[in-house]
Amino acid sequence: MTGTSHGDVVREVRTGPADDRTQSCATDRWDALHRRAQGTVERRLREETGFGLSEVQALRYVGRSSAADAGAEPMRLGDVANGLGLSQSATSRLMARLRRQGLIISSAVDHDRRGVQVLLTPAGHAALRRTASRYEQVVRDAVRDLGSQDADPLLWHFLIGESDARTVIR
């Protein structure tokens, strides 16, 4: 290992070959940005609403298809999993938590005994109304705060809604 320091070897292991450093840096920045934003949103939602991020996202997703009136359509659990980007088992655990809190009801799908469908209860709709505006504000605040930190400028401009961030960066 003549001419190569321990730091160079560690850096190479962490980032891959020199050709991959640009890719690695971009993914490392994205991962750090995502963790920071998600952690901020999760913490503030818990403090301000008593619900975690996945619970609020689930209420919003299920609430889209289930109006508060009697004509509400249940949503299949698999569709909820796909919509939230979660595994079937993670979605089942999440729905079980919401069911224990009285926020959703679940039932078997009539024509498919293995299928499960979910629907917000009146308490679920009330929780959705209480959390929706807080979620919106918490996300806006987290994105705004990213701009004051070491966020990638192009990504930050995209997140704040500037239509053509390329012209801003050049």
C-alpha cells in the first residue's frame, strides 16, 4: 500500500472507484437530504398531532377514496401498499394500528376471501381534517429549512416550486 493512505482506502471503500464518486456524492446528498427532511417532518408531526408520518400519509391516501358520506368506496389493502410505497406486511401493521385507534375499519373483499379492504371511520375523517393542514405546513417548513442548510441548490429550487431551476442555478 505504498503511496496510499488509510484515509484514501477508507474513502475508496465508502464512495467506490473514482469514476463513481460523482454518482456517490449525488446519492449521498440525496440520502442526507431525505433523512433530514423526513426526520424533521416525523418529529414535528408527532409533537403537533400525535401521529407519525406514515399514519398521516395513510390517512390521506385512504381518505382520498373514502368520502365522509355513506357512498364511500373501500380501498384494497394492496392498493394502499402500492400507493404508500410500503410492503404488504408493513401496510398491514400500519392499518392494524389505525384500526386499533378506531380510525379505519377493514373487511374482507366480497369476491376474494384473501383480500382486505379499508375505509376511514368518522373518527378517521376527523383525524384527517386535524392533521392535513399541519402536515402541509410541516412539510413546507422542512423544505424551507433545507434551503438554509447545505442542500443541493438545484434540488432545493425544485422543491420550493421554481418552475425552471436550471436557469436559476446557471
